Amino acid sequence: MFTGELAESRQTEIIIRDIDEYAMELLIEYCYTSRIVVDEKNIQMLLPAACILQIEEVQITCCEFLQKQRDPTNCLDIRAFTDTHSCRELLRIADRYTQQHFIDVKESEEFLFLPINQLIDIIPSDELNMTSEDVFNAVMQWVSCDVQQRKQYLPKILEHVQFSLMSARFLVNTVSSDPLIRADQTCRDLVDEAKDYLLLPQERLNMQGPRTRRRKPIKSSEVLFAVGGWCSGDAIASVEMFDPTTNEWRAVAPMSKRRCGVEVAILNNLLYGVGGHDGVSYLNSVERFDPQTNQWSNDVAPTSSCRISVGVAVLDGCLFAVGGQDGISCLNLVEKYDRSVQRWTRKIPMGTKRLGIAVTVLDGFLYAIGGSDGQSLLNTVLPLKQAFPSILPLLIGAMAIPVPSTRIERNFSKMKLIKTVAYNIGGWCSGDAIASVEMFEPTTNEWRAVSPMSKRRCGVGVAVLNNLLYAVGGHDGVSYLNSVERFDPQTNQWSNDVAPTSSCRTSVGVAVLDGCLFAVGGQDGISCLNLVEKYDPSTQRWSRITSMGTKRLGVAVAVLDGYLYAIGGSDGQSPLNTVERYDSKTNKWSPVASMTTRRKHLGCAVYNGFIYAVGGRDDATELSTAERYNPKSNQWSPVVAMNSRRSGVGLAVVNNNLMAIGGFDGASYLKSVELYDSESNSWKLHGGMNYRRLGGGVGVIKVQQYDSILYGTNFASGSSSTSPDDSKNRSLSKLVDL
């Protein structure tokens, strides 16, 4: 441009289009310093700029960064991004990864929003690692996301699905009976072709073609790694891999540090090496190996303490480092690494100090087996569980319970058990907002009063964060509130040292995601809100994030699979059945399937992998009906109705039981509680609270005692929701219009 005969070579000022100014600044600095930092914040602007300016070294660095970030939830986005910017090698790698891991990729949100041309690029591949039945199910799942728009593409897509290689039972019972298939002549012809192939084996030689050719997927066999250790009197960094298909060991890339006493585990098909000793010092650094690229990376946060002979295992998608020694003493320390936030956090320590420990996971428990306490060898076994799956919105830390030893001898330290309790907080009673709080203890099936809040609150939002109960906003009978209170079940006290939200609101939904509190929607006395705020306990501040697409008061919120859902409510004019989902990684809200019924002031909870929406009010009356959402199929399905109509109902999961608490039946406030039995698909009465409450805010907590309990607060015209995130967090929201 500048050295040839182009017009720009003679101009003193040139406008360079389609390049982000910050990316240009980084690239200019790189030209002078030969240094550039590529991270998640700048990659999407930096790679296009490097491509336009043909700075090959930066292009390569960006592609290497994206390759390290790749997993089944984002590989399609990476594929599309690299295709747009002509990164052919990374596109080839992304294609290969997508084909090999397609059974996981198809479960991602990115797959559901894949453009038709990209879907047709993927489906025909001979290297697609899925059966024809699974390919068909994936295609129909994609179509169901927008049936009216996408059904026109079915014939074109299904040309690449190998019906002839399906089982006859699946072809007849599933494919042929699908209404979309039956409604299209081309699709029916494809099915008939497959039936002929299956029914006439003697004619198959004459029927060969692309739809009868078997796929040849990339085979992913398991391999064994030997990592680091001690050799010839020194720690080593070398790594060897054993391939059982060839019965041979071969060297792969060594670690960046020599490590003996290193412990390893596999997380998301990456090999992590934790701690160890380099021959001089004890280490807290962590390295990660990608077998696809044969490279180790050091971009993993270190553990809080240096240790050798540590036990490492994976539980609930997180890495746990257990025990070990730091060169001074034997440790009972337990830490958890969450890849989504790239951070280690300490959990409740074991009852026994252990080095040289073995750890494994079984049925959702992490077992710490044997080892040494620094004095003698151990035969005790300790299971650690991050959280009981059915218990509470949030259990911070690991839970340790002694179990029988491998031999007769037993050695256990004293520990407190954890009990689950549910709280019903505030609400509306006898025509006024109230401050009272009741606690439900499932072992005695009784409700009892605990310390009241400092303010009366109806329409309050409630959630559990770090084992503390937060009450957000509401209405005190006179004014709309932006204040926040926090309850500690250990001291039975409320504190007011929490920053207020930026706006006063009632009928607000509150939930916990990624260790932060989210306040969603509501109303401020003037208008209905789509405002969303996030409270970070580490900074003790609220900050605004992307607003919802729809204004919602009386909204229910739930957290499932790392997403925040805003469900139903009212836009200030009429009840809603629409649902939005927030992705904290992209800071965006997107619509998902709507409920079958319009509901405001509904109860909401996550139970057995589904989001349950219960009761509420439609355009005319209070509701007893219920439905549940399946995130895998993006569909709502009906659940048997409750015995009573309930708007402003609180919903909570306690000891694997779904409980509907209080509310308003159209004539009177309720104190009764109903229990849902998923096996019989029925509701039954289960006692009652001391006070009749409408719109009680419900929160479930674990406390260190000997049994389990439930706490709740109620608010007027509200709804509550209990929802666990990846860390087993469950938060409750209750909502109201006044």
C-alpha cells in the first residue's frame, strides 16, 4: 500500500477502516516492542486487526490462544470466528474437534443457534463421531429451536443423515412418526429409501451411495501418562504416554518444571499437574497439558500453598487438591479450582492431616484414602462432598463425614454434621408488610421463629450467598426500598452492612451465579423494570449489567447449568409466559422456550435437573397448575397441579423434596405447605407455618449442627425461586406488585 503505486503511497493521511482503535494501539506497540498480551478481553478485536494488517506472528498467537480455550461449549463459536478471518489451520483443528466431540457439542447453546450453512458443513462429515440415530436427534433438536423458520431446511439437512444405517425400530418408531417428517414429501422419500435398504438386503449392492456409507470417526482411545518423578537422584520433567492400541510407551512434551511428588488429574480432556518438588523447592505452581497440541501451558492459577504428595481429583467439573505436605508439616488443607473463574478457593479441611494420599470420586463423593499423618501410615477413608445435591441453595466448602476404614482399625476426628434449613422471610400478613422470619426444620417437621429483619419487607428478593441469607429491596408498607440485609444462621442475627442497590424496587427476583448476587427486574413505584444488578461480595459493590429484553415484575429467577433464567412475571400490563436466559460469559440475555401458561408471582426452583414453575396468577385468577423446563430439549412440560391455588408462593428444595409454601388462593392468605412427590407425580399437604404469608421469600441454607432445616421470609404479592448454579448454589426469588 505504502511502497507501491497505490494512491495511499502519495497521501499524508489515510483512513484505515474496520479496525478497532484499541487493537490498533496494541499492534503499534507490538511493532515497537515485539510484545503483546492476548486475552479473552481483546482476542475478538485483535485477531481481525492482525489479519487485515497481515501481522502473521500476532495471528498465530491469537490462534494458539483460541485453541487453548476450546471446549465443547465454545468450539462452534471459535470455528465461525476463525472461518470469518481465514485462519485455515485453526479452522481445520476446530472442525476436527467438533467432529470428534459432537455428542457434547450438540448439547451447547451455540449448536441451537448454528446457521444452516454451518450445520450442513458439519453433518455430512465421515469423521463425525456419532451414530446416525444421534445425528437425527441433533438435527431435530436444532429444528425445534425455531420450527416455523427452520422446518423448510429439513429436506436439505436430512439428505446428509444416513437413515439406512439406523435400526429398523428407530426408523419406524421415531423417524417415520415425527410430524415434521410426515408433513414433507422429500423427507418421506428419504425414509422410504432407507426402509427399502433395510427390507431388501439382496438389493443393497445396487443401493450404495453417500447415505449408505458408514462414517469413519476419529477414534479417541484412552492413553496412560507417566508424569515427572525422580530419576538418577533428581526430579525430572519428562512425560511418557502409553498407547494400549500399539502397546508402546513414547515421550511427549516435558513439563516446564521438574516435578517429583506431582499429582495429576484430567479435566475437560486436559491433563493438570499440581505441585510437587523440583529438587530444590516445594511448588505451588500448576501446569496443563493438551494432548491435541502436545503442549504444556502455565496459565493456571497456583494453589495457595506449596505442596508435594498432594491428592488431586475432579468433582462436579472442578479440580480438588487434597492434603500433602509443604516441607514443614503434613496438611489437611483442601482447595478447589474452578476453571470458569480460573481461581483456587479453600474448602473445609479434612479431619485428618494426610500426605501421600489417594483420592477418587464415586457417586458424587470425593474419597480421601490412606496416606500418612506425618507419623504413621493411615488406613482411614474420608468421603468429601462439595454439596448434597438436594439440599440447599449454596453450600460453601467441602463436607467431610468419616466412614469405615479399609481395615478393622478406625481413626476419625470429631466433626460437625451439616443440617439443611429453610427460611420464609418477610411478606404480607393481615394487611401489612412484615419483618418476621420463620425457619423450617425437616427432621422435626416444625416451623419456628428466628430473628426478624430490621425493616418490614414485602416483595423482598431472597438468596443465599456464602451460607448467608440476603434480603434485597421490597416495600415496607410506606416506601419502596433499596436497602439490603444479611442473615447469619450461626449467630441468628441480621446485619445492615451490605451496600444498597442503585434503585428502590419490590417484586424483584434474586439469585446467585458465579459467586455473585443478581437482582433482576421488579418495579420502583413508577414503572416496571428490566434492570439487572450484580453484587460482588469481594468488592462489596453492586454494578449494573446488561438489562433484560423485557421489563418484568413478579418474575421468578433460577440458576441452572451456569445460566441465569428470568421466568414469567408481568410487564406492568399483563402476565408473561416468556423466559430469558443470561450468559455471564457473554454478558447477554437471550430468549428460550416460553411457558405454556402466563404467570406472575409464581414459585420457581431447580429440582432434579429441571426448572419447576408453580402457581402464580394469570390474567384472571390464581393458579394451582405447574410445569417444568428441560434445558436439554428447550421445552416446558406439564406437572400435576397443586391441591390449592397459590400466587406469591415460595418454592424450595429441602432434603430432595420440593416444597410449595404459603401464598394467596384468591380469597385468603395461606400458611399451608405442599410437598411434591416426583415418583407418583402428586402433591400432598405437609403441615404449615405459624403465620399466613403471601409472597414469602424462601432461602435454603446448610448450618453446622446435627440435623437439617429450612428458613423463609415472605413478602406481599411475590414469588420465590430456589436455583442451584455450578457450585450447587440455589437462590430464591420472591416477587410482588403493590
